[in-house]
Amino acid sequence: MVESGVLATPQFRVGAVISRGVSIYFRNFLTLLPVSVVALLPAALVTFWSYQGDVVGFIPVLWILDLVGFCWLSAGVTSAVISDLRGHRASASEIFGRSLASVPRLLLLILIIGIISLGVAMLMLIPLLGFFLALGIFVWLYVIYWVALPAVVVGKTGPIISLGRSQALTKGRRWEVLSVLVVWFVILFVVVVLTDLMIGSLSGSLGSAASAGASSLIDTVVLAMGAALAAVGYHDLRVEKEGVGSEEIARVFD
């Protein structure tokens, strides 16, 4: 017997991942608002205090808080998307609590990825070819570890296991994953450029602080949509490779 949810997405498809990821995010936008505010707050504080005086002493603390906010928001979006794919609209309180529990493991994941990235960045010291070699490796790592974050949140595993999980899930579908990322970054570029132009034209009437705050808000929304795409990708790759359904994938949240 085929479990519910298996027939809905029998294959990993680029267009389906993008369209469902964006639509599910906006369908849960208000539910995700509390977590989004948490993610936006550190950047908003930097903007506010920058107009009040010297904030150099606050930068390290705010940077850490911003990183925590990113993890919290990404985990919240992942939780909401997986629940939605199951046919259940999680409440704001459910998402708030679930996502908070994933933050420590996500911070460790980012630390490990940061160390790997630092090692790759050293290749840029090689004349001429160093930049292109490092860029190629960065793209390759992004593709194979694209679903490591949702693997941490949904699988409730540590970062090392989740990196291996992502590598296994993306195997055989990495060109498709790369296509999703290329399309997403094109959309991201267009949205950021257009919004920056719009906000820049209104900066005189809005004021510098309000303009910077609006820009931070848009950046947060775009970041959240990226997490939604990764969550849908994780779901669809598991459905395709493991034959599980949405119900089984989301059962971890029960």
C-alpha cells in the first residue's frame, strides 16, 4: 500500500520545488511572523543604534544574535513547510517552540560549514586560478549540502549526520538542485535590486532609518523563502529516494 503523500510528488522537479516553496511560505506568512520578528530584530537594532551613536561595542553581540535569528527563522520555516505538506497548518506557538529546539544544532552546523568554507577560501591565494577553483568548490558544496538544514530540523540529528544525509539525498539529483539554486538566485537578484531601487527613491520621504528597516524586512522575507525551497526540496528528495510520504516525514513533530 502506498502511503499518503507519495503519489503527490513522485519525482524531484525544479519548477514544482520553486512554486510550492514560495506559495507555502506566503500561505504561512502570518503564522511565521513571530519567528520572523525575532530574526529581524538584531539587524533592526543595528540600524536604530547606528543613528544614535557609536555601536562598535555592540557589533559582536548583535552579529551572534543575528546568526541565532537566522537559525530560528530557518527552522521555523522548515517546520511550517513540512507541516503544510502534510496537510496541517501549524500554529504560531507550535512553530515558535519547535524551531527554538533546533537552534543549537543549527549553530553547530553553521560553525562546521564556516570552517570548511574558510579552508576553501584559502584557495583564493593561488594566483589566477584560485578564485575560480574556490568558486567552483563553493557551488559544489552548496549543492550537496543544500538540504542539511532541514535534515537537522526534521531528522533531529547532529550536524555531521545531517551533512551526510544531505549528501546522500542530493546524489543523482545535483544538476536539478543546481537548477533550483540558479533560478532562485536570479529571482533573489531581481527582487533585491528592484526593492533597493524603490526604497532608495523613497528614502527622502521615509528617512534613512526607516529605509534601512524596510530593506532588512525584505531581506528577511527573501531569506525565509530560500529556507522554504530547501524544506520542499528535502521533502521531495525523501519521497523520491525513500518512498516515504508526507505523513511519515512530518511525524517527528507529533
